[in-house]
Amino acid sequence: MSEYEGHQYVGVDRHRRRSVIVRQTEDGIQLSAVRILNDPVALGLQIEQAGCHPDVVLEAAYGWYWAADVLQAAGARVHLADPLG
């Protein structure tokens, strides 16, 4: 888990083959930004770094459903965002 013990907010910018995951504190201080292959194991390992019940914003773009399932199984509160909005 991350050294930061407070609540974390996570943004997942999904692309066809890779995603960028940014974690930040409640105050908006960036903790990390990583690029991963779109793989359930890789996503699960990254979300573990965000501590207990992080709030995660995920683009509701093509293929979002498997990512939402992985995030929710890891205890995240998932918020879908409209990629065109």
C-alpha cells in the first residue's frame, strides 16, 4: 500500500491497449501516475496502492465493464464518467 494513509482519489484514463492511472490525496496532491497494459491483474495491483475504498473515476468507454468489476472487487467506489462530456 501507499505511504499516504488518507483517503485517495484515482482517475483511470482508458485507451484501447493501455491505461493511465493517477492517484491523489483529498487535497489534490498527486501521489503517482502510472501507465499499465489493460489487464485485470495489472489494474488490481495498482488499485491496491490506493488504500481502503478509494474513489475511482473511470471512463465509460469501450470495454469499461471488466475494469469496473475489478475495481469494485478490490473495494473501490467506482464513478463512471462520460468520455464525451
